[in-house]
Amino acid sequence: MSRAPIFDTLLLLALPASGKSEVRRFMRHGSEADCIEKYHLGQTIQLDDFPYVHFLRVCDDGLESMGLDRLFYPNTEEGFYDGRDWGTLLKLVNQDYDLITNTNAPAPSSDPQILFDRIDKARSEVGAEAVFGRLSAETRAILADKVAHEALRLTDELFGRRPDTLEGHTVVIEFARGGPDGASCPLPAPHGYQYSLAQLSPAILEKAAVLYIWVTPEESRRKNIARADPDDPGSILHHSCPESVMLADYGTCDMGYLVENSDVPGTIRIESDGQTFHLPVVRFDNRVDRTTFVRDEPATWNPRDVAALEHGLATPLRDLWNTHKSLRS
């Protein structure tokens, strides 16, 4: 994408509420030159699977209001009926990545019917049923009207700032994965990063580096409650996960296991589509919170907090860049 010393694609991963969005915001604060020098990050193009999580819930709510069965979640407080939908989310991210990185492609439509078809295609790719395809045309049309505002919001969030060129840009892909509380590693599919990272396309995996924000599951649960804004449940920065989901799907994390068991130091090994990918990885230790202040207005940031976070990020990202260069050369 660019000859500047920046990552083409950075996977920003962590348990929920660990500080991913705050880290991304912090690294973009300041001059372009500083961002490149300290973090090897260009202008960012943000992809995230959470807008799809929210959209699926909105679709289920719409169907329930029509007296019909929910398709994805039993209710508003539990996780997926079919755990393979963790993979569905990343198949949708693959579609987004293709659209974002092909700057000559037509601007995507916010028509809910097109989103329904995209979701069915993604589900088919992970071996799950194409659920929207089994709905009647009348039901789909009524549902499309009910969710049109969320389809527009999702499309605007993902593609409203698509650049004319990728020169000088870094694609940042943000998502969270985990497994049941008390589970041991390796986590069985479809839980964990081992399964979900393998759902990403080779176009992403062959260029990606991983910045993992490290907190404990207990701290993740605490911060998940603290960040909740009931007036903005679709917000990337202020949404929260139901407690049952936090325990069943984010009660443990396999990132440490993947790092410690890779055959190439400084990477995680992912098998996908018959290929082996070694993704450069670093862990930013946020077990003692260093990021929550970033939610406030920059004018209120304490200089000591800023300096500590800047140093805490710059050092591991320098190491990540060196590993990335060595592997990709």
C-alpha cells in the first residue's frame, strides 16, 4: 500500500473493554509524522466486526416484533445460537476489506436487502445456514424497513471515509474473541482467536501484524460494565456485552497460548485454507489500566498519563515493526 515505514494492516485485538478503541484513538492523536515515527501507523482506515454484531441483534428484534422467531440470538442477553457466527463476522470483515482496499470499486449500498445477502454469503462460508434466504419476500421487505436506519448507520461507519488512495494509510481491524470461563487452551472451535483468525482472508493474513491489549477476564468484565451507555448501544466506544456473554464467550483468552506455542518467536501461527501464516505479534500490558483517561477530552489528559501510555505503546510497536519487516522482507 505504501513505502512509508507503516503497517499495511494492523489487527487490534483484546477481550472486550480492554482499551482497544482508546489505544487506537490515542495513537491517532498528534501529528502524522509523530504517529509514523512512534507507532508505524499511517492514516487509519477502521474495520470492526461490532457493527455487524449490533445489526444482527437489531434484525432479531425486528423479527420478534413481527411475531417471528429470532435468527441469531435466543434473546438480548445471550450469545449466538450458532457459534460459527463468530466466523461469519470475520467473513463480513473480509468483504469490507476487499471493498476498502479496492478504491475503484463502487461505493457500497446501504440497502438492507444487500446486507441480508452479504450475511447469508458469509454464513455459508463457515458452513452455517443462509437464514435470510429462507424468509419470504414479504417478510424480508418488512424487516428491511425496520432495520433501514441501522443499515445506513453501519454502512456510513464502515465506508463513509473510504479514501481515494491507500498511500500512507494503515487498515486497522479491531475485534475481540475468547472462550468460556474456566476453559483450558487450546480453545475448541469456534471459540478463541485460533479459530477466528483462520477465517480472515489470505489478503489480510499475509500482510497483518497483531497488537494485543492484555487485560485479565476479570478486568475486562469490570470495564465492560463501566463503559456501558444505554442510550448508545450501537456505539463502538460505549457498547457493552451482556454478562452471560462475558462469561460464556470471553471468560478466558487463548492469545497467550498462541504466542507461547508458536514455532516462530514473536508470532502466532495460523492455519487457513491450506496455508500457514505467521503473524507478528506484541502484547501491550494493560492489566493495570493505562487507557481509560483517553475517553475524556484531550485537553483534560494528564501529561504523566500521556507520557506513560506513549512509552508503553511505542516500545512494543517498535519491536512489532522490526519483526514485521524481518518476516515480510
